[in-house]
Amino acid sequence: MDTSDNHQHHPVHQHSPEKLERPERVRELNPTGTLERLNFGRADVLCDIGAGSGLFTLAAAQMSSQTVYALDINPRMLETIEAKAVAAGLGNIELRLVVDELLPAPDHAVDLALVATVLHEIPDKESFITEIRRLLKPAGRLAVIEFHRSATPFGPPINSRLGVDEVTTLLAAHHFTLIEQFDLGPNFYCVVLAPGHRTGN
């Protein structure tokens, strides 16, 4: 089981592309199939937040004619995605390096924000969620993929994981409404949420 050290000084862990592309991990995440299940289509803009080696970024860029934003704090990951995009002849990916708590994507431009195995690693979840709200279109959606809060063949320590209830409660506090929840397999689940109207600040 992966018991990587916590990195307090980075929003997300500095994983390697090789680690993120273990065959069993890719199989279960099933980027194309998962995006199809999320009703991601040809006219949709995706923001892959914590894009890693680009599993979902590349799949989305092949499925959509619109911009796919790939955000990551690790320049090596963005270089990996760029090389794959060039090899695949994909010209609709915008690579954006995350350098602080602000997400480098435009306001209200995104149909689907994807946060795959990243949320549990974010120190300041409040600011992070506020930023996601900013980049989503009014009718946009947020999909969060996380590890089940139980022993799995790989993944972070159980005490650092976020269960379905924790994720939905956290996001409900920011006026996100749960639309759907489903399991991807023994390791991962996905929750899909819509941003509601803020009534307060």
C-alpha cells in the first residue's frame, strides 16, 4: 500500500507519472468511460485540476472540440501531458501551472471541473472550493474522485482519505448539491455536484 509522506508545503503530492499510470489504476479510473458516464460531450469545457500525467486531460481532449484546461503544481506533469498531446495531435489542451491558491483558469468558463484523487491532499480546502466555484459556469458541474475510506491495494493511508459523506458535507457548506455518486471499483468512488446559489457572503 502507498504510504507516501505528507507534503505540507505543496497543495498536492509530487507524484511521478509512472506511479499515476499503474495499469490497475488506469483500468479502474477508466478516463473515457468515466467522462462518458459524467455526460461530458463534444461542446463541453473541462478543467482537470491536479491533472497529473494527463489521463483525464487526454481523454477529454479527444472527446471535446472545446478547450481542456490541465492544471498542476508540478511542471514535470505538464511536460508529460504536452508530449502526449503533441504525439496524439491534440491542439485543444491549455497547460496551466498552479503557483499559489488561485486556480489559473478563467471565470465561469468550465462545464465540468474534475478533481481526481486530489481533494484529500489540499491543505486549504475552503479556498480551493471557492476557486472551483469561480471557474464553473452557472450550469457547470464538479466531479470529485477519491479513494474509498477503507483498506485498498494502493492509495494513501486510510486516516488521510475522505469518505463520500465527508466530501458531500464539505461541498454542501459551499452550496454544492449532490447530483450523483457511484463507485469506479474497489479503490475509487466519484461524486458529482452542482453549484447552487449562495445566499450569504
